[in-house]
Amino acid sequence: MGPMSTAETRDVPAGARPPLADRTVVVTRPEAQATELVDALEGFGARVLRFPTIRIVPPNDPRALRRAARADGEYDWVVFTSSNGVLSFHEATDEAGRALRDAVGGASVCCVGPATAGAAEALGLAVSLIPETHMAEGVLEALSAAGSLQGRRVLLPVADGARDVLPRGLRARGAVVDVITAYRTSPVDEAEVEQLARLREGVDLVTFTSPSSVRAFAGLVPGPPIAPAGVIGPVTASTARELGYDVTVQAERYTVAGLVEAVARHYSDEAS
């Protein structure tokens, strides 16, 4: 099975048995961001249990974010490592009475992957760079290949507690980096009784698209892992394994579509 686009993942030939038929898959993304993954899995025949584990909330101290939202032409690069970073920065510029593109000014925009780029472009930004590998290491490699970083000013609107791989690597290459907390992920306080009941009926796979969703799920559903994990990339996989999950599916492309491809391929191979 070759690579599939998001649209293609929803196509199952007439008369063919969908690869996820009779499989129950848990989606742990925030409710507002779950639709793409849910629709694609259902397109392959899965029974999907929505089980949001985290919420996106403002930073504890928003002052740095507000200053960045009011900055004028201070940066050579603005780097977004998630669509949540784009949306949170946009909210800050909107509160400051500015358009997002005006706050970015003449800076080039780099986005970690196509979903993040889509969020930026929907808000009027021109995206100059998307790395082939959709994670911090790939961003660092792509920015380094795009030209000298010596003395370049880089703005990184990130999640609270984000890995320091990217800012550390940029600074090692001579860049002047401003890391600002644009948002936090907050665990959902408690799961709904109906959701927990459905989990106890048995599921085939729990999908995770971030380390924070793994940790939050483990907090909401204590005890041994209830099912194997399907993850969006190696960083999430590492967290899942640390918490005892058997990671049976890992996306080759670190996107929602890539995760769906990997899940469908896994169960197609298992069936054959």
C-alpha cells in the first residue's frame, strides 16, 4: 500500500471489506481538532471512540506573547511548530488589534508540517518553508539548508514545556532566538462515564498525536494500558513506551494522514 492523501484514505473500493472493519479505535485529540482523524478512520470502516484527553489553554503568563504580537519587523524567521501555535499567536495579534500578517511583517515563515502550514495560510500568511521531516529536527535541518543563521532573529511561538531541540540547535548555529509560550496543554479533568464504559467493552487501538495526550490518557485511564498504541511520530512513541504501551503502529509521515495510512496498513497486513 503506497502513500495516500487525506482524501484518498476515505476511499474504499465498492464491495471491498474496509481494512478497519470491526476495529474500535480511540482518538485522544482535543475535540475541536479530532474531526480529520475521526473521519479518515471511519472512512476505512473503524468504529471510533472520541476520548479527548487534553485542552488547549492560554499561557500562565501571556506578557511575552503579547509583546511578540505587537513587534514590528524584528524577526527574520517566524517558526510555527504546531497549528495551535499559529492559532494562539493569531489570537494574541487579534487582541492587539492587528492582522497576523502585519505582526509577522517581512519575516519568512517556516511551518513544521502541512497542517500547520494550512492553518497559517488560512490566516493570510505566506509559508516559505516546510521541512520534509515534520518534527523539530527536520525544521532545524531545513532552516540550516535555507541559508546562514548567523545573527538571524528567529521567533518561536511554542507550547509550554516544548522540547528545546530547535532553539538550542538554532542558537548553536548563531541565531538569536526568542522562545515564547503561546499556549499550554491542560489535561481533561475526568472522563465521561459513558466513554469509560465503552473502553471497558474493549478497543483495538488507542491513537496518540502528542506526548501530552499519552500522559493525559494514562491519567484518565489508570492501570495497565488497555490496548496497543498508534502514534504520529517517534517523540510520541517514546512517551507511550515509557508509560508501558506496546506501540504497534507508528506513522512514517508525521501527519494525521500519515497516521491513518499506517493504521490501515497495519490491519491490512494483519488480515493478509
